[in-house]
Amino acid sequence: MHAIDRRGEHRGQRAASNRLELDRAIVLNRSLGDEAKLAASLMRQARIECDRGHPGSAVPLYEQAVKLRRRADDPIALASALQQLGDAYRDRDAFDDAQPCYDEALAIYRAVDETPSLVLADALRPLALLQEALGFDDAAEAVWREALGLYDGIGAHAAADECTLHLQALAMPRHLSSQ
């Protein structure tokens, strides 16, 4: 067996081992009634499913985490869970399900004074992508502009550049940008 093959095999075994450990953590935290740790474990498991290209498997995990985080007194954690649930819905092209997740997450972030500009800008990004996918160019442009202002304000140049690229694409007539 080649060294490259062994490394790939080792990575696969490590990933399977990590998923098993996470499954155990979920079972343990559920049995202990530790909702904060359970929500965190569910979020990690859902992220793994998304990374593996299985957003459909991630959705119920994120939904459970959102339910748990609604009962906790941590609005930022709830907003994060909602945003990631929205991402999983968007990845499945379930745009009608994604929109309310993004809207609620943004409302929470805006209501919390301590929300860092980067977190707010990062929450705007998937909403802008969703608006683009739905063909709501004016709404997408407004969201991209807000995100651009936030990214520029904190010196996140790569993220600001992405916003600018999307704004430029939105400024082109639709028939030209799709060719």
C-alpha cells in the first residue's frame, strides 16, 4: 500500500472515530440532561454531516440544537444555531425554510449590543446568497452593501472583496451575468 493511500485510510478511520465519539457525547449529554453540551454536540455532528455533503442529515440535528438553545439564556448561541440551520436548508435548496432562520438570527444579532461586527456581517452573507438564489436582486444588493460596510469597517478585506464581486455581478444585466 502506498503512503498516500495509508494517509487517506488513516484520515477516514480518524473521521469515523470522531463521529463515534460525538455520537457517544450526544448520548451521554442527553442522559445527563446537560442541554448546553447536548446542543453543542448536536451542532458539531450536524457540521460534520454538512461537511460530508449531507445537509439533509444535518437538518434534524440542527433543529434539535435550535430547540435546546431556545430554552437556554444565550441569544448569540441561538442565533448561531439558527444561521447554521438556515445554511443547511439553503444547501438543500429549501429556500422557504432557510429564510425565516436567517431573519430570526439577524434579528437576534441586531438586538444584542455585544454582537461583533464580524458576526453580524457573517450572518448577512448567507442571507444575501439566498436572496440572489431567489432572484431578489434588489434585496440581495442591500444586504451585500450592509455586509460590505461592516467588513470594510473592521478591515476584513477578503470578505469585503467577495461582497464587491457580488455587487458587481448584480449590477450587470441578468442575461449577461448568466452567460
